[in-house]
Amino acid sequence: MGKESQNRLEHFAALKSKYQATQYQDSSPASLLYLILRKLDLGIELLDLESNWLGESELEETLEVIKQEQQYKVQEFGNLELEFSKLKSVWIRLRSSVEVRESIPISKKPCWGDTTSFFDSPNTVETRKL
């Protein structure tokens, strides 16, 4: 048996375990189940024909795992949208804050919480008496 063939067998066994299809007897990588599980693993939606075949092959546990995975993805997508919305509003506030600061002339910008500019401050290195 070649290395690629052995890798396919191991991959098929791992996918059968992941999708709870270990009761399926055919372990050939040429089986329809391997194709279906590979599609699922890549995030490709199954055709109705493939879902029906899983049901007819008495792989209800596999169908349940698929359903749970799809629900999780929908929920996570919603969470990501909410998180993005929050980050977007923070970014917009920061951007507008920077734009306001950049619009103030340098000589008018406060320095270290002081209302005078850096060069007008009596504490600058140039005017400090040693």
C-alpha cells in the first residue's frame, strides 16, 4: 500500500470519528461517505442528495453532528458581527479624536496636561537654569 493510500485511510478514519460515523463498515477512501465527510470538513454545504444518503445509511448521529456544527457556525457568525460592530464604533471614535487633534495647530496643542505649548513652558531644557 502506497503512502498516499495509507494517508487517505487514516484521514477517512479520523473524519469518521470526528463526525461519529464509525459504525459505517466501508473503510475505503473511494466510498461516498469519505467524499461527504471531506466536503463537510472543508466547510462545503452538502447537497440534499448527500444528506438523504446519510439518513438512508442510518448515520443519524452524523447528521446530528452536522446540524450542531451548522448551528455553532451561525451563532459564531452572529458573535463576530457583534464584536466587529463594537470594534468599529471604537475605531471611529478614535479616528475622529485623532482628526480633531491633528486639526489643532501645533503651537496651540497642550503639552503634558499644561495649556501652554512645549516651547512656552518654563520647564523646558533650553530655559532651565542649572
